[in-house]
Amino acid sequence: MRRCAYILPVILSFTMCIVVSAQNNTSSPYSRFGYGELNDNVPGAFRAMGGVGTGMRDKRVINPSQPASYSVVDSTTFMFDLGLSAMWSQYGDATGKRNKGNGNLEYLTLQMPFFWKYIGFSVGIMPYSMVGYNLVDSVKNVPHPYSKVYTGLGGISQVYGGLSFNIMNWVALGANVYYMFGTTTNNRMLSFTETELAAVSQQTTLRANSVRFRYGAQFFHTFADEHTVVLGATFENRSKLRGQFTQIETTTYDTIPNDNTDCDLPMMYSVGASYNWGNRLIVGADYTMTDWAHTRYMGDMGVLRSRMKINFGAEYCHNPYGKKYVERMPFRLGFSVSDPYILNINQKDFTVSIGMGFPLRNVATVINTSLEYGHRGSAGQLQENYLRLTVNASISEMWFFKRKL
């Protein structure tokens, strides 16, 4: 009965995630390029550490960004992680500044031992990209006044399943398989005040229905029973994004479809490292390269640019087993720097993050919070500053053990 009491909310939460997965969680004008605003799929606890993940191996956290990490799960533990986020953004250009807020249920992940204690299994649902914007640019002081309107909505979601196993107690290998689904729609229209001039519009629609894989490896060793070093790497090969993709240009007099609409998913690799001192101090760093430059988008190669990202973060807990509540609270901070994957935007994106965890009494559950400040663009172009608050509940329950009579 006790297990059923937990299974029911898990099923309901999973269903709710599927229902809301089509809702957008962004209002950024930058999401109108490519596949939209990309999500790195790191858990809430690691977002406060700058988004590190490749070299992180923590039995308290489900880490879907690194499939080799699942085998760290305890042989008697079932884990469940549910994340929500809210975002406040300010956009500025030559016409002034605008504020926008949004939020959504973001991800759900599960993790448990599989077959025996050296094999871990994880499954979940999370976003791959998000699109959501509404821009109007009107020009009146010209011989032919006109307006440009840009709108977009939707996103690509992904359901994943991953398996990881240990070799010789110092190597872990793992793999994720993703099923990607969802629709993004981008519209742009040029209209004139003079009725004799024809309006021009373009609609680009992507309906994803595709599968991709991620492979991971970690090498780890513990010194003097409390100093653990982890080295990690992940890899995804370039593959075709399957689905239905259309691009239609329309004037008042004619409609012109674009039949050359092949799209790809990029080759990606990352390397990372972390140091853990008895769960009191954890430090991690990642480097990720995503080869968007050699990826087709709507039939064209070279319309996107390769994206490099560096993450760094740290966590400090005074005493994980202390009697005082504040001694058991983890405090986190981090930062990241990355290139946009959009051509003609040379300014790097950066984020600074802080967060903390609130362990619940008598149960192995932690409520994690993270606050990220991010900056995109430059004063001469469109500039975006945002704050993102993420709250996630990381629940661990001992299911897989025999009770003594």
C-alpha cells in the first residue's frame, strides 16, 4: 500500500508533464532562430552550479545530461525529480525596453537500480527547445511605410530512457535513447500602409518525430574514503531530424512552397571533471562543443554556427549529518559562458547562478532552488537580461529491500 501511495502521484505527474510539454516556457526573441531556445537538460541542483553535469556523479541527484551517472544509484533506492521554473525577462533595443514573465512545469525524471546494484536505469521527459515571441517593427518615415511582424510558438520535447553500468568499480558506461516530438511555428510578415503594395509572409513549421542517442563514460576513484575525483565525457553523433517540415512564402497573389526542408541534429561532445570531499565540498567544470555549423537547417548548411560552452560550479555543505538544520543545507554557486548558435550574433551569452537545498526531516528528500541571471546580445542590437527561478523536489525512497519480521 505504501508503494502504491507513491506510484499514483508519479503517474499523475508524468501525465501532467506530457500535457504541458507543448506549452512554451520562453518569450525570448532569440528563440525565433533555428530550433528555438535550447535546453541543456541539467537537473535543478546542478543549475545552481552553473549547469555542470558531464563530470558530476552524485547518488542524491538524477543527472540525465550524463547517462553514465545512473549506476551511482543505491541498490535499494527509487528516485524521483520534478522541476518547475519561472522566468522574468527584460528586452531592450533602439525603441525602448519591455518586460515579460512566464513559467511552466519543466521536467520529470525517475531513477532506480536495474537487475543488480551495478546497473542504474533512468527515464523522464524534458524540453529540447522552446519557441515563444511576438515582435513588431514599424517604419513610418519612409516613402513606403511598412510593418514587420514576427511571431512564434511551440517547442520540441523529448522522452528518454537510459541505462548505465559499472566496470571494475572505477569505470561507468551509459547511453540514453531519446524520442523527440513537438511542433514549432515561426511566422514573419511584411505589410505596407499602401494597399496597392502586396504583403509578403513566410511560415516555417517543424513537426518533429525522431530518435537520437547519447553515450557517456565516467572514470572515478575515491582516496582516503572521502576524496572522490570523477572524469567524464559524453558524445552524440550527427543525425537526421525526422518529421514533417514545411516552409511556405505567400504574397497577396501567389503561394510558393519550399520543398528543400531537410533538418539535422548536430554532433556534440563534452568533457568534464569534479572533486567531492565527503559531500561537504563539491567542485565541477565542463566543456561542451556542439557542431551546428555542419548541420542542415531547412535544407541549408552553414546557416547556424558551432556552439562552445564552459560551465563551472561549486557546492558547500557544512556537515551533511549535523544536528542543526542549517549545517545540512547545501549552498551552491556557478557560472557559464557560451557562444550563441545563431549566425551574425558574436556576443557571448553568460549566466551567473546561486542556489540552496532544503532537506526535509526524517525523509531522504531535498527541495532545491536555483536563481540564474543571464545576459544575451549587446546594446547595439537586441539585448536580453533575465532571471530564472527553478524549484525541484528530489525524492529518494527505499523500495527495494526485504523487511525483517
